Amino acid sequence: MSRVKRGVTAHRRHRKTVKAAKGFRGLRSTNFRQAKNALMKAGLHSYTHRRTKKRTFRALWIARINAACRPLGITYSRLIEGMTKKDIRINRKMLAELAANSPDVFGKIVEEVK
């Protein structure tokens, strides 16, 4: 039976992990052991942040809508309450987009709600 040298597979796996950790600081970008832990942590953070991104965007849209409402003499909460009562169904993302890019259309919505 011939001898099997097993270094090739392990080396390839190590190289792949270290390559994925490119751009990390310190030993995390060069040392396999450190890189492996760093990649695990990075994956965990990316999973979590994919969910928190939705929350932060919603907060941003609300802030933009509120900022656009105030000069027109209405607050964000009153706008949303009025839209609910008038059965105007536009989501916050689109409202923020209208407030930023089409202030005249946004103004008409506010007038309708008032």
C-alpha cells in the first residue's frame, strides 16, 4: 500500500479561509486559526445586520417624512392617523421618496389628510 500525504486538502482549505479574511486587521487576515474565528464572527454579524437594516431604514423613512411634514403644518403621527382614516395606503418608503423627490405630490397628500 502506498503512502497518502494529506497536506494538499488541508492547505487548500486553509488558503480559502485566509483568502476570505482578506482586509481583516492583524493576524485575523494571515493566521488560519484567527481568520477562521473572525469569519465566524463576521458571518454572525452579517446575519444579524440583515435584520436590523430593515429597522434602521424604517426609522430613516419616518424621520424624512416627519421633516417634510413639519413645514406643511402637520406632524408625522397626525399624517399617518389621517391617512389611515382617509384610507390612503402608501407605505413609508414611498412617502419618504415622494417627500424627497416630488414635494408637490407629497403636499397634495398632506392637504388631503388635513
